[in-house]
Amino acid sequence: MITLIAAVAENMAIGYQNKLLYWLPNDLKRFKSLTTGHTIIMGRKTFESFPKGALPNRRNVVLSRNGATFPGAETYPTLEAALASCSPDEDIYILGGASVYEQAMPLADRLCLTEIADTPKEADAYFPTFDKAEWKVELDEAHDTDEKHAHPYRFVDYVKA
């Protein structure tokens, strides 16, 4: 199963200057619980944005056309090559960035989104738009603001209809 996982603003913004737009501890916990034990595929810049490098207890796969290697990760030149290295029963999570999401969207079986009730002042990376009529909501869990979360947000899981 191929899952795209992201935290998206109301305008589908996901990042600015290779950083996440929002710090949401509950989103990070959800991300960890969903991806641990599975394969994660990401672009080079996304991998380089991780402060401690490869994420533990996951098969880290980085897409890079220049043949670079990344400690703790496998490297493939294309998304197709990375997916070909996976077994048919493997749970695969696509972590971004924007161009990787764009390439993977037609292949996705599921979207695990954290939808944040805000539009950032600055953003330079966006999640691809998608036709919600082609997807069925499997989970929709609303969360209000609190001392650790400045904006209301929802965990929404979509599956291909």
C-alpha cells in the first residue's frame, strides 16, 4: 500500500525554506506511530531537513538523481526505481517534498493528512491538489487548540474510492 503522509495548511502549503510550517507534537506522534516499522520514501531535501538523519526503525529511502549516498538510507534515482525495490506487501509512506508527492499521487492508495486550520504568511512548497470525490474519508478526527497546538487541526485519512 502506498500512503502519502503530510501536514497541510488550508491552501495546501506544506513547507517554507525546507522546513515544516507548523510544530504540532500530536502530528509528530501520529507520524511516528504510522510510519515505524515501514518503508519511508522521500526526496533528498526532505531527508536533509531531518536534524538527526535517518529516522529510526524504518527503512529510509531517498530519491536523488546525482548518485549521492545518505547515512542510514538507501538511495534510488527515481520514484519508480525505489518502488521497484519494495515488496508487493510492503507498507510504503511517501514523505515529500512537493515534487515527490506530485509524482506519487497517481499511485497512492491512501492519504494520511493533518489538515491545519490556518493559511501561512509564507510558503514555497505545496501538497498536490486532489479531487476529494475520488477519495473516501476513512478517519476524520478533530482537535482544538491547546497549550502545544496554536491552530485547530484534523487527522483525515482518505482511501481511493
